Amino acid sequence: MTGTVTALNLARAQFAFTVSFHFIFPAFSIGLASYLAVLEALWLKTGKSVYDNLYRYWIKIFAIVFGMGVVSGIVMSYQFGTNWAVFSDKAGPIIGPLMAYEVLSAFFLEAGFLGVMLFGIKKVGPKLHFLATCMVAAGTLLSATWILAANSWMQTPAGWIMNEAGQFAPKGSWLEIIFNPSFPYRFVHTVIGAFLTTSLAVGGVGAWHLLKNRNNAGARTMFSMAMWMAALVAPLQILAGDAQGLNTQEYQPAKVMAMEGHFDSYAGGAPLVLFGLPNEEKRRLDYSLEIPKLSSLVLAHDLNAPLAGLESIPRRDWPPVAIIFWSFRVMVILGLAMLGLGLLSLLARLRGKLFEWPLLHRLAVLMGPAGFVAVIAGWITTEVGRQPFTVYHALRTAESVSPIASPGVTGSLIAFVLVYFSAFISGAIYILKLMAKPPSTQEPLPDPLPTHAAGITPAAALTARGGD
């Protein structure tokens, strides 16, 4: 029995490790692809070379991020067969088609237009190239749709029956499976998180170069665009997170109890716990700092609303409280910091000091990686909060693992750690080198537009090329 538990924990650690690394890249590529589409649209509309140069500046980074996302994601599909064969067998009739739809629609759409986007600037007209950029951006969003539909079904399973073979199977319409109760909330929250992550990264790079040269046109433009996005999207993300929290309260109450640190039930209003030390063994929160009744106001919109605690749930169904408690707070604190940065940028803009305020620029550089940390913290909160189930209240994680021995999982885990760290560090160093280079007025890669260099407007370029 001990060996089985060890193998289970190792398999969980391996999947958590690989997903954590992988999730960074889709979160960046989703937002960056849309940012590139906006930059190219602005160039086509205005003819200003600054947008073209920023497009060619960020497309190099996008290519690396996209490639690393694809490579890091392939490994996870193999783990379904090696470490989680029982889950794959039981949930395959539902998860399998959803993953296949992602490949057949989203991935093929991205792959089909990615080559044109990266290498076709001189080979197709501006409008057709813009179409390719939009299709890649749409592909990243479509990919997120299918992946989140599959994952959300595991969180809030709907539209299924257990067939004679003991497998989850569609009960009727696939729409009930795809648009399960948590999917709309998780999709909105995740996609906004990707846009916010990208805006902070772009803003951090722009701020870094503004600290060195306030007159760099590319740095000024990217920083201004990023701060607009942060100021507008951060409040929306807080609202989206609140909506998802209310949905989670309805369908996965144990997760919210762990997030809030509520071991006990409250009959006359539950406090909002700011900080504390979860003590699962003694089933209490030590050294807690609380605001009376505020949790009831947030979750039930009533100061005196009763809220149940973990004591109302069988101990074997508790998620790991301490992990969820702290990962949730990391996400919330960073979200509030993003909101603060956005508001500060609005103040600087109103005072005409957006490009002249070194303190704002330093804060933006400091917040550059915050989006990546926040999305990982959010993922940990969501996925660990589903435990001890792979399919919530329908299939336990302990019943999903393959009949494998601990040494086999240990060996592959060590190999993954070594390979992922080496690849990630190499890729990150190269990306940081590209970011450290200030945007110039003639970005050379991946393929300079000769029409830009000659000062030809997009309309004239279309006429010269015979249109699209």
C-alpha cells in the first residue's frame, strides 16, 4: 500500500511539474498573438512604422514562446498513458474527443497560418499576412477553449453516464459536456489572465527601455499600450475572479473552504481570513488575521449569511488546505498589485508623466513577471482544490493512477526536471536577450517589410502588389 501511495504522489508531482512549466507559455502566447494582431492592424490603418517595428520586435519572441509551449505540452499527453492509464481508460470517451477537437481545429489552424505569419511577410500581401496573424491569434483562443472545456468538465462534470464498461460516456448532447457549469467562468478568467500577463510583460520591457532612453518611440508605444491594457483589464479580472469564486462556491464548496481557511462552520456570518497558518492535523487556523463577517458578504452578499466549513465534509474528501490557502493569496495579492499599477499609470497619464516617471517604470519592471506567477498560483488553486478527485466526486485520483512502481516514476520525474530546467533556462535566457535589446526603427527579423523601408504606405503596397 505504501508503494502505491508513493507512486501516486510521484505521478501527481510529475504532472504538476510539467503542467506548471507548460502553462507559462500558452498564457504568454495567447496574449502575445492578440497583441501582434493589434499591432499589425494599427500599422495597416495608420501606416506608422512604429507599429510595424514593434510587430517584428515581438514576433521573434512569440515564435520562441510558441515553440516552447508546443514542446513542453507534448510530454503531458504521454503521461496520460504512462502514469494515468486508468483515468485515460475511464474518462477517454469524453476527454479524448475534446482533446482531438483541439488538435483538429485549433492546432491545425495555428500550424497552418504560423508559417505565413513568421516567414511570409515578403511573400504575401499585407492584408493576407494580417489574416494569417489573426488566424494564429484565433487558434490560440480556440485551443484554450477546448483545453479549458476538458479541464472544466473534470471540475464540474455534466452530461455523462457510466457505460457498461465502467467508462464516462456522453449522455446526450455534447454541448452539455462542453458548456459545463464552470466552463464559461474559467474560460473568461483564464483568457483575461493571459491578456493581463502579456500586458505586464510587454509593459515591463517597455519600462526597462524607458529607464535607459525616454525618447525611444518603440518603448514609449509598447509601454503606453501595455498600461492601457493593465488599467482596463485588471478590474475586469477581479470581477471575473469573483464570479468564478461564486460558481466554485456552488459546485466545489470544499475548494472555497480551503481557500478561505474555514475549518469550522459559521452560523452568523463567516470572517474573511487575511492571513494565518492552516493546521490540518488539529483542524484549525493558527495565528489568523480576520475581518469579521466579510467572507459571508463576498460569497453570499449578506454579512450574516451562514457558511459551512470543512468540518461538514468527510475528512477523506478534503483537498490539501495549506497549498490552496497560500496559492490563492499569492494570486489575489498579485491581482491587487496589478490593479494598483494600472491605476498609477492612469494617474501618470493624466499628469502627462507616463514616460517621465521613473518610479512608475521601476514598478512596471518589477511587475513584469507577476502575471506568470499569478497564473501558476491560480492553476495550483484550481487543480489542487479539485483533489482528492480527478473527476470531481466521480473518480478519485488514487483510483486513476496506473499500476506502476515508484522507481519508474522517480526516474522519469528526475529526467523531466533536468530536461525541462535546461530547456527552460536556455529559452528564457534567449528571450531575455531579445527583450534586453531596445526596439529600433528598422527591426531586421524575422523578415523586414521592404515597403516600410521605402516609406510606402500600406495602401500603396497593396496597389503595387496587385492586392490580395
